[in-house]
Amino acid sequence: MTAVSAAESLARLAAERVDHRFKGLPPDADGLTVGELAAQRRNLFTGGFATPVLALSAERLEHNLRLMESYADRHGLAFAPHGKTSMAPQLFQRQIEHGAWGITLAVPHQVRVARAFGTRRVFLANELVDAAALRWVSAELDADPQFRFVAYVDSVRGVELMDAALSGARRPLDVVVELAAGEGARTGVRTEAECAAVADAVAGTRSLRLVGVAGYEGEVPKADTERVTAWLRRLVALAADFDKAGRFSGVDEIVVSAGGSAWFDAVADVFAEIPELSLPVLKLLRSGAYVSHDDGHYRKLTPFNRVPEEGALEPAFRLWTQVVSRPCAEQAFVNAGKRDAAYDLDLPFAQVIRRDGAERPATGVSVTALSDQHAWLSTTPEADLEVGDWVGLGLSHPCTSFDKWPLIPVAEADGTVVDYVRTFF
């Protein structure tokens, strides 16, 4: 895929017609293209949008993109943010424009989405053993000399399956050995000796090329700074041992990769300690939740809480709902539920109330439960809440917020909608 066709692919999103597939959008916009609707710059609160509607803050989104770009640059890190968070090619492109090396993904479908919109570099944070998917990736590599694809390997058996599926490939598929974060952690090779065995298996293939090591420190059992740092040093030592043993022959750089959204400060610190190896090192950070951040889980876990001098991410999501029932003084219901809001880590947070164009804090209002299409609100005597009021909810866990909304308005602080982000889950 050429750079021009990538731009054209993104531009085609603006030509998509607005209709019943996209919840929350103004009913009278049916038939307009997304680009035409964006050009109208409607107001989120007065422009006919129907509740519930999820919105991204234009200003906070840009702030987060700039902050992580500067953070990675300041610490000498390449950045491949995890695209599974948003599955939004427009955001992939903005992340790349803000300095990202490429995009991290998890499963073949996500790679197909990224490639359909011109993503040149993909890091697959999983072992890929599906033969049909491997053949498709191989065809993409053969067809596009500029496409770079790197995937995990975490077993000899996986290496054998990959090699069998890639028989006859013209370009080798680059792989990194995944070091597990500890006993009982998620995927990955548990010991350094087993890592060497997997690396030996890669060396014995014609279709795979070992380019580095990787893992996910967020799975370290009972994670704290000390335990995470110790595991990251194991990862760095593994890279150094592999290099000393000559395992990275025929490559231009050694990939060392880690980094979720909770410990990237530890990743930056330990990756700064990587000794001089025989080749340049691509220190690849993969944090993804930063793009929207959140009002719960990641607000509490973000490394910027530990290093406030480096800046602060800002929650960019707000789910706007409407009070549809006020059966008693202690209870109210709004028209958004599990189909609309993330709830796997925290329930939504009642933040603001809008009535007659005025906005105020949601004092005395809290979300206690979600049904499929309703949020249950508990209200104290100080809560001033009426049927018809709009209630703005903060959300926790970006990955399970984006996936419920195929087209998301991007609104400026005054409510002016300036863009729409298309997701592909």
C-alpha cells in the first residue's frame, strides 16, 4: 500500500454515510457523509445529538498525544502504542504523526485493519500460529517492501507451526522471544533456558528471523516498582546474552520491547541502562491507554502520578446520558448502560449535570449499577437532579469504552463537534 493510498483510505472514512448504524448522532443527519456532518460543526448539546452519546475531548486528546510523544523522545524510546485500545485508524495516524514508530496490535483482524489504512510498521504482541493469518501477513510482506512486521514467539511448538505455515515465503518474518513476567503470569517463556531453546528453534527455520526480546511488565505478579524493575532487568539481560551468543545475525538492530500504561516509567529507567550491544537497540515502548486516558483505573495507575514533573495525562472521554426516571429522592436512572459504558474495571463516574445550557458538578450523584440500557444512580439530599437533565459520566478502561461506539464525535470545550472517529472492532 502506497503512502498516497493510505491517505486516500483515511479520506474515504469522511465519505461514509451517517445512518442508523451510528448511535448518538443527530437523526436529521441521516444521509449526510461524515465529512459533511463534521463541516457543519454542530454543537454536542444543541445540535440534535441523541443521548446516550460518547464524546472525545479535542483538546485533551491532542494534549495526550503531545505528552507521550515528548515523553518517549525525552527518554530515547521508540513508541508503538497499542492500537487495540481504540482500533481507530484516524488515531493510529495521529499517533504516527506524533512520532510513533508504528502501532502495536494483538490479533490478525487488527493487523488487517491497520494495513487497510496504510500502517507501515506493526508489532504483534502475541504469538501468531494461525496458518491462514500467517500466509496473509507473508503476502503483505512480499507485496510491500516497506512493511515491517514483528511478532512474539513463546514456544518451540509455535515456531514449528509458524515455519510450516510460511513455507515458500520470500521475506522472513521477524520475531522476538517473549519472556514471561513470572510464574502464573499470562503468556511468554518462563525461564531463560527455555528462551534459548525457542531462539534455537527460530534459528533452525528458513522463514523466521530473530530480532529481539520482549514482554509485558504489567503481568508481573504483585507488581510494584521493585518487582517490575527486576523483571525488566531480566529482559535486558536476556537481550545481552542473546547478542553475546550471536543470535541476532543478519539484522540491522536489536528490538527490546515492553511497556503497558502502568509502568512505563520503570521501562524508561531500565531501558536507559541497556549496555552497548553489537548493534543499535530499538527500545520500543507499547503503552496504548494514554490516547484517551480515563477517570478511574488509569487515573490511579498512571506513572505520571509517580513522576509529576514529567506532566499529566487528561481523561478525554465523557459519556453524555439523560435522566429518564426519578422514582424517589434517593434514586434516578439515566439511559446508558452496559451497551454504552465500560464497566469491567470500574463503574462510570457521575461528573457533571447540564440543564438549560448550564453545567455544574454532579454533587451527591453516584453510579451504583448498570443494566443493559440503564445506569442506576444513587442521589443524596444535596443532589439537584430532574428528569431530562443531561448527566456527563467519566469512564474507566479505554479499551472497553472505544469498542462500544463505531463513530465517536470529537468535541471542543464549548461542545463544537469538529471531527468523528471511526472504530473497527
